[in-house]
Amino acid sequence: MALVGNLGSFIIFEVSSNKVLTFSGMSRKVTGRWAEHQVIGGKAEAEFLGADLQEVSMSIFLSTMHGVRPRKTLERIHKAVEKGEYFTFVIGGQKVGKKKWRITSTSETWDNIIRDGDLVSAKVSVTLREYV
């Protein structure tokens, strides 16, 4: 098994002959907070207020063909969002950022549904924000 990373013990990103659970299209946003004070007859003056909360977004592909239970995983993600849970986010053995992360939003696409309404594959887009 090749461990890619994890979001707490909640989601383990891994690749093996039995299971593939990875993400794609990860983007990270790091910003500062600034105030601009208007000056009569001159340019506005900028004042740095501090770092803003970082944000990460990614897509996760869930497929029974890859040893993942899409519906169960989606339900667990929904629960984490609605309960305000937060996690350490690690990729390649290194923490992403210095703080923990919370899932602020998700959107999903159910790709394949078979007999009896069994969900075979889905994509979920996840947005994380720093938890301070």
C-alpha cells in the first residue's frame, strides 16, 4: 500500500492493489488581510492586519471498482460538515499548513447508480478552511 496522505483518521488517501482513494485538482489559497485608509489629496495607505484563513479545495473520486464505498464515504463527509469537525491534513507525511482543517462545503455528482439504487461511483468536491 502506498499512503498518499490523510485528513485525520477520517479519510486515508491511499493507493494499493485493493483500494484507490486519491484526490485531484487540489488548490490552496493563502491570503493576507489588509485595510486601506483614504488620504485626502493622496493615495490610500495600506495597513496589514494579519494573515487570513487558508483555504484548500480538491476533488475526490469514489468508486466501488477501486475498493471504496461511495455512499458511506459521502455520508461520513456530510456528517463532518454538519457537526463542524476538524482534522489534521497531511500529504506525503507533511502537514498542510500549521493548523487543523474543517470542511466548509461539499458538492457531489453521482456518476453511476445500478440496480436497487446502489451508488457505484461519485465525485465529491471538498472545500477546507483552516480551523483556529
